[in-house]
Amino acid sequence: MKKWWAALFSAVIASVLMSFVPAVASGAPTAASPSDVPGCWVTTKDGVKAVNVRLHPREDSTRLGILYADEQATAACDTTEGSEYTACGGTNNQWIGVTWNGRQGFVAARCVNWWSQ
């Protein structure tokens, strides 16, 4: 019984916190969001054909898959600091957590557009 209440409480808190997330994260252009994608999500930036999805926020981490230009991934609504990388026209250490094929992974923040409902 206690687990049920804890899950309900967590869901309510998460819902309240999500109401404070800005409409568009990281200055990405405003766009209508697909209703089947909750919270935040990422797509590749214009001109970027593919972005590696890594197990950890490091360039040398195991690659879980590839996010292609015509795909999107459910994402965290904040960035994570990780190892420095040079990609997509610059150097950065910010990564965005994503759900990829049922697993948690990370994409290089410089290479994706980051959206929020």
C-alpha cells in the first residue's frame, strides 16, 4: 500500500514541477509538438544527418544507437555535464539525457534541437 502512495505522490510532484519548465528549452524555435511525445524531446539540428546516442555523457561511452535526422527521442528537460566533445561546429561538455529503445542514454547538446511541450 505504501508503494502505491509513494508512486502517486511522485507523479503529482513531477507533474507540478513540469508545469514550471519553459515552453521551449535552450532557445529552440517554437513548434507544435506531437501529442504522443511527453515532456521534452530532441531532434537533430538542421544539416546534422545523425547523432550518436551514448550510454554515458562521454564521447568514448558505448553507443546505444543513432538518432537520424527524421527521428526524435524523448529527452530530459535539462542538460547534464559530461566529458568535453567537439562536434556540430563547436566544443561543449553539455549532454541531454534521452530514452532510446527503452534505455537511458545521452546525446551531444550542440547537435540537437531541444523541444518542450
